Amino acid sequence: MKDDITGKKLKALREGAEYSAEKIARFLDCEPEQVLQWENGESEPNLKQWMLLCALYCITPDEMFSHINAECYIDSDVQEEFHHEAAKNRLLRRCSYA
């Protein structure tokens, strides 16, 4: 996991709901150790598990990942091209819904 904030957020959500790692693991069909690894930033849930976590905590994926800046995951040598393509796709998407 590239950022420690996501793990801390997962832990805060779990503790705020007063769930044990064992209970989360049971809900997500994984081992409690995996839940603790996610919270410590050693690994991360798969897509299905992320979606289940969002549903369990009644938050949207946008709320779950609101702290993440996508640019920190893009190599600096392709950032300009990425921004150009993203802007083009936003424009195309807006036009396709009209």
C-alpha cells in the first residue's frame, strides 16, 4: 500500500464501528492477519473487499479514497501527457452524456 493514511483510515473505521479484526475477516472471507496487514500498510484489500468495506461502513468509494491524490502514483515523465489525456476524456465524457 503506497500510503499509510488508507491503513489508518481502515483501522479508524473498524474501531469506530467497534469491530474486531476477526469480525471483519469473517465478513470478508479472509484471515484476521490480513485485516491487520491492511491497517499497517503492509498490503491492501482486493477490489471486492474494498467494495464490501465501503458497504459495511456505509461510505462511498469516493469517501474511502478522498485523501488520495492520483498524481502521486504517476511517474513525473508522463504527468503532462496524463493530464492532457484526462482532460480530453473528461470533455468526451461530458459530450457523450448530452
